[in-house]
Amino acid sequence: LSVESSTSTKPLLVMKNTTNDAHSAILRFISDKGAAGGDGDSCGKIEFFGDDDNQDNIKFAYIEGLVADASNGDECGALYFYVAENDGNNTTGLKITGTTTDGHVDVEIGAGDNSVTKVMGHLQFGTTTDDKAMIKFPDNLGDALTFKEGNNVYLKFDSTDSSERIHLIKTTRVNASEKIEFRDTGLFINSS
């Protein structure tokens, strides 16, 4: 099916459901290759093309549904969001992947060590007061996690095996009513 129009904002595809219930219209992609499925099989794509300043028609972004794990009884899906970067290559910027653990879905944001993820507002860990928050960074890596502003580094975590440590780079201030505790060594600073 190919539809073409020279009118602005056309063609327009509308799917309207007027049933008085909580359900809506469905856009369904089916991949049925007549054989056993495999990990990485594509289930469907939505692609977005546009012109660059040389009037070359470029695929600037696409969304793809994938088979993450085709194991019978352990089926897991994935949804990837790709965008063009640098020279027009489409790279995954957001990966949502199901796992073989019930109720467990993983999300990966960004691509490359220098990619930036900006959070506008609050970043919340857990859904209830009983949930435990955790920030996990790579094992056996110097400067595994760094807190900085511009070129000013304030705090660094080093996960190098047998040399794990936390570096306080800038002056650290603690209010009189607060305390810093090093429980493993039994050392207490300004504690009551």
C-alpha cells in the first residue's frame, strides 16, 4: 500500500473507534515466517524519512519491535528506538527489553560513553517506601561513577578490584547536627 499527496499535512491516516468501552483501535504488525522464530527476529518497523540540506531523502528515525528471546515458554520481546547520528547512521537510543524473570523489564538509554541523558524534574527509584534504591556501576573500573559540574569534579567512585574507594574531591561540609560514619572501620567523625 502506497499513498501519496502533494497537499500539506497529507496523507492523513485515521483509525477511529466509536465503541463505548475502554478499548481503542489497534495497529497490528504480524511476522509469521512459516518456520521457527529466532532471537533478534524483527516483528515490525515504523520508519521516518525526511530531506537533508542536499535534498537526499534520509531515514532519520525508526521504531522496531523485536524477538529478544524466542525460547518456547520463555518468550521475551524488545522495543528499540533508533535515530540518525553523525553521518545518518541509525543508532539505538532507547532499548526496552523483556527478561526471562516474570515482571522484569530492562531499559537502556543512550549510545556511546559521551551520550547525555537529561532528566527534567525528579528521578524516582522504586514505587513504594519499602522499595530499595540502587545505583549500579561497572565492576573493576577506575572512575566508574563521577559527579561533576562543568570541569569541577566533586565525587568519584573507583570500582577497581581490591582498590575500591570513594574520592571526595571538593571541600565536604557537614552540618553540626549531622555526622559521617565509616561503619566498617569503626571510625566516627563528629558523631554524638
